[in-house]
Amino acid sequence: MSHRNPVALRIADSFFRNRWLFLVSVVIVSGVTVAALTTKSNTYTASALTQVSVDHVAVALGERRSSWTSLSQQNVNHFQDLINDDLPGGFLDTALKEANLAVPINMDPKANDRRLAMLRKNLNATTRSESVFAIGLTWDNPTEDEKILAALQNRYAEEVGLDQSAQGIAAGRFLDTQIQIYQTQMQRAEEALIKYRSGNTDNLPDMQSSQLSQLASLTAQRDNLMIAQQDSALRTAALEARLKQVKATTVIEQNRAESPILQQLNAAKVQRDGLLAKYYPAHPAVEQINAVIASLQKQWNDKVRKNSQETHGIMSEKTQDNPEYLNLNQQLTEARITDQTQRSQMANLDKAIAKYNAAARTVPEKQRELNNFTRDYRILKDQYERLRTKREQVRIDSDLNQVSARSTITPLGYIIAKPTMNKTKQMTMMLGGVVLGLVIGALLLILSEWADRSLRYAEDAERLLGVPVLAVLPDSSELNMPTAAGGAAGRKIAGAASGAKGVLSAPGGAPSPAMTSRADG
């Protein structure tokens, strides 16, 4: 019988045979743990605590919170929604720009910036209490970690204010658009009004009032001038009538004699009488003298009709200017000049009055046009002023809402980036990694032994074959043993694993030194 192997010896033998598997497993597991701890220890984590308070302005206005979700959870949900806004100029882009990092993070998805992916992975928001929530970030640079969290916290507070004032901002933008439209229309109406007033200065209300006053004054002047002109006309007529009665000259001395025409007329008649004694009345000489007589007679009749002095036998007289006639003539001349002047003045007044009357007749039409231009301008101006007033009120309300909402977000404490793993925790986890490596190595050792079906110990061979084992030989090479005296052929059993032991046994359970057997399990 062979010597029995204790369990400790078996364990030592198994460990010795599988030492490389054990060592490799321990080294790999421990190395992975140490590498993970080393990588983890190069990162820093920080949290930005923010307290959310009730909007006192909303409470004062009678608004109450009706949601069962806590204030901190509402803000966490809101923050997570804002993080998804990565468009240019969005929440995340603006916050990262405000962080002023030494190496900016590229927000373009096509750029595949590793730091952006790390930011999305390591950024989180959690609730700490009913009214406090925290924004956390694990980063490889403590300074950048603090800057990013501070920028996100500050930007979130701004976004909360902007959300509360979003309606006011939208209304303000709409009012700005309307103000711009009305301002343009008002400027056009103002230009049209100025152009109309410049081109129709005579039709302005002040000028129209002045023109009407001038028209009344001119009409009164014309009436007075007409009275004066009529008086001048009557005076002129009276002077003319009186002047006809007064001779221009007065006779100082007269010389009387028969008129030469009358003498020639009498001589011609005597000569005709002498010719009629000789010739017939139709004789040319008689007709010639008759023509002379007719001509002289006509001249004489004209003088008689004119009451010439020759008809009275006055051939010459010495006269002088009549002072009364001269005085009357001078007065008549002055009266005629005055009359002509007054007539000219009346004509000018008539033209001016006609002009003012024509302008007065166009006053209603021009006044209507002016009223239209003025009304359009005033309507647009009033609407423009109302829009500006409303815009200022909306801006004040929006700013008030923004400030009141902003005041509900209060940062708590400092933002300090700390290493993800401290020394104690790091050593503990490294020790745990070594222990884990040992455990895994032991498990692999057990699994290796369980999977190994080779016969290595005499006890196992006796239990398997049911016969006692005489000797155990090392299986360093194949052993060929001679057969025993019964003619039985030796059986050769190949070992399944390297280092298997040879076992000898006799047929029928009796020990036989001549039999070589190699158990295969």
C-alpha cells in the first residue's frame, strides 16, 4: 500500500502545478484594479449647491404652486432639459463660453470632441432636499471643473429669469416690430404733412385766418374808397358843369367891323346877279359862282351856330384869362386826378379782393386736405406713443419677473473640486483589488482542478479501480513491463494529463508486480 497524501499536500501540489494560472489571474485582476484606481484618481469631482425659494412676487400676486413635485426636483428636471439645448447660442454653448476655458469645448457634433462626450457623461443634477439641488461634474482638471459648474449654475439662474420673462420678451419684440412699422408710417405721414404745408402756405389755418382778416379789411377799404370815389365823381361833374358856364377869358377891348366872310358872300351874290343878267342859270360861270356862294354861306352859318364874334361885327378884341375859370379848371383837374387815382386803387382792391375771394372759396377743400394729412399724422403719432408706453410697461414687467425669478435661485457655498479618490479609499480599494485577485485566482485554481480528470494519487486510483495500489511510479516516460505467469497481456492505459502516476495491481485484486497499468481516470 502506498503512503496516503494529506489534503494540505494535495492543495500544495495543486497550487504548485497551477502556480502560473494563479499568479497571472492575481496579477491581471490586481493590475486592472490598480489601473482603474490610478485613472480614477486623476479625476476631480465638484458640486454646485443651489437653493430654490418660493417666488414671493408670485405669492403676493395670489399665485400658488399646485404641483406635488418638489421645487428642487422641478429645477433638476428643468436643468436636464436645458442641458439638451446644445445649439449655437443655446444654454450649454452659452454656459461653456462664459466658463472661459483655456481649451474651448467644440459643440459641433461633427467635430466629435471627446471632452463634450465626457461632459455629457459626467454631468448630473440631483436633489438634496425639498428646496436644494446640486449640479455635479467629474472632470480631469479641477480649475475647469469649478469654472464649468459656476458657469452652469449662473447660466441656469439667468435661464430661470428668462423663462419667467419669456412672454414679456416675446411681447416686447412684437411691440418693437409694431413700433418700427408705426414709426415708418408716422415719418411718411409727417413728411407728407410738411410737404403739403410747405406747398400750401396760404392755406394753413393761421394764414387762412390772416387772409380772411385781410379780405375783410380790403372790403372795408374798397367800400370807403368807393364812397370817396363817388364823392369825387360828383364833385368833378359839378366842376365840369360850372366850368361850362364860366368863360376861360374876359374881354378887355373890342374892335367892330363887318365880317370878311359876309363881305365876300355879299360880293359873290352881287356878281351872280350880274351874271344872271347875261347868262342862263345853268351856265358854268353862274354855277361856279353859286358854288362859291354856297361855301361862303356854309362858313357863315358855322360861325353863327358857334356864336362867333364875327357874327356880331366884332373883328378883334383884347382878352385875359378868367381867374374863376382857372380856379375851376385846377379844381377839376385835381378832382379828375383824384378820381382816376381812386379808380386805380379800387381796381387794385378789386383784384386783391377777387384773389382773396378765390382763395376763400378753396378754403374748405384745402382745409379738408390739410385735415386729412393732419389726422393721419396724429393717429399714427398717438398709436406710436401708445405702443412706446406699452413697450416700456412690458419691459418693466418683464424685468420685474426676471428679477423676481432670478432671486428664487441662490447659490450655496463654494464650488471646490476634490479628487475623486482620497488616499485612504484608494489604499482600501487597492487592497480589495489584491484580495479580489487572490479570490479569483483561487477560484480559477479550483476550476482547473475540477476540470482536470487525470489520476494523480493512489487513493483516487484505488477508489476508481476498486483494487489496492501496490506502487506509484512517476510518469516521466512510458514504462513497458513483462507479462505475469498466467499469460495475461499487460494493459497500457494512457494518462490524460502531464505528470500522471503509474499504478500496478494484480488480476482479481491480488497485487502483481509484473503488471503495468496507466490509469486514464
